[in-house]
Amino acid sequence: MRSAAIYFSMLQAPRGRIHGLANFCWESFRGISCSHVNSSSLKPLASKYGVQGGYSRRWIRRPMTTKTGGRNKTNQAAKPSNLVRKIVDEKVSTSTALDLNKADETSKHQQIHRKADRIIEIALQDLAGGENSTFQTLVNPGCFVANSHIHGITSNMVCRPDVPRMEQLIPILLQFIKSRQKPGGYVLWGAHNSFAFDLPFLINEFSRCSYEIPPNWLFMDTIPLARELMKSGGSNLPSGISLQALREHYKIPLVGSAHRAMSDVRTLSMILQMLTFDLKLTLPNLVTRSFTAFEYVNNKRKKS
């Protein structure tokens, strides 16, 4: 059995002007390997309040639909192809951050496409702030949870009828994001090492549950940001590109238990602020580094 932590951030951006940093959420989830999943009832474990941040930007991304995913997968016509990104009327009011950490990245992230992998915890934070801007819950994988000494989650904590299974949680997740999303907007998810681990993991879980990731969700990886910082040649550089190394470099205090979803989400949000500031990155810079899930899968197929 293998357990791993995944942390995503989300930015909701309308086609017109963005007022503040619209719906920037961190998602963190943990995964294990198992072979069977049953159904049970859903009870989110926590709902808290997030931090505030802001961008002001006008941008357009074509072609794209704003349809959210559902039980029936969207047809091929709804999937974006050869997307053109155009960012105009750029005005930055506040910089923000997306990042993610995995313990033991090299070994732990191998064979992430295994169909037996399951998520065991999710946390979301909308950096636009306000009421109900965070969401956190354990996820019932329906099997034994390994590596509890790393993430602190045991089988007894998640294998209960009051903890949702992934197929039950996805509709809630979609609704939460939709409730925070500006009309006609897009969602930018960022994670540390997302293209190697987080995004494939999420794609696999959505597919297993017969859902498709909405085509208006964009994904970016912040590992390259950390690598850019390391290559910048400055005199004050982090010791590595992991979440812990970056947190220590930026002297960010640890809030909550390390390797738990919401704790990592909050840490990640502060790290991104620092990374974007040091690298002088704006929202357009982040958007141009992003991909839809459909684009990601196509790129992987072309390389294989």
C-alpha cells in the first residue's frame, strides 16, 4: 500500500475583469492503493473560512465551454483543442501562490496511474475569502490505509459509513466549485508536482467514478516555479524544491499537523505568494503555463 499527499490550488477567473482573486482554492488529498470500493453516505467533516487575496485582470481563453462535469462524460465536441490564450488589460493588485508537497516524491509518485489508487483526504481553500471559502473532508477508500505514520490518517478514521466515498464526493466538489465560480469563468488549479502526480491522480479518480473533469478547469504545476527560483543564481536560495524546504526558506510557520490536507493547503498558499513575487510572475504568466485535463492526456499519449 502507498500513501501520498496532493495539494491543489484553484483560481476562478471570468472572461471579463476579475474582481479580486476570484475563487483561488487549495485542494489537498491523500491516496492509497486498494482494490474495492463500496458506497456510503456523505458528511463533510469541516467547513472553515479562508484568507483573502487579489488579482485584477481581464483575460480570454478560446475555445472553451463552461459546462461543469456530470455523471455522463461530456462529448468530444465539448473538449478544447488547440486552445488560444489571450491576456489583456493586466492590473495586479495582490500576488498569490499555489504549491504542493509530496513526501518521498521520487519513489512515492511512481506508478500513479494504477487503478487501485484512492484519495483519502481533500481540502479546498478559496483565496477570494469570505464565508464558506474552505472545504475539508476525509474520503472513505473502502480499503486499508497504509503509511498512517506519515499522514496521520488511519483506516478507522476513513472506513466509516459517515465518511464519503469518492463517487459521492465528486458531485459535492463540483457544486462547491460552481458555487464559488464567477459566471462564465474558468478555474485554474495549481499544485506542486501536479503533472507528475496530482493531476493524473485526479483524472484517474474522476474516470473511475464515471465523471469527466470539466473542460473549464485549467491545471498548472508549481514545481517548475521552484526550479526557476533555484536556477536564478541568487545568494539566498531554498535548500530544495519540496514544500518543507520552501516553507523553511520563506520562514512560514507550520499551522496544524504537517502532511494533513488543510495544513498543507494553507502553507502552499503562502509559498505561492513568495514564489510569484521572487519570480515576478503575474496571473497571465500562470495561465500560459496551464493545461486542461484533456490537453494533458493528449500530450501524454503523444509522448508515449
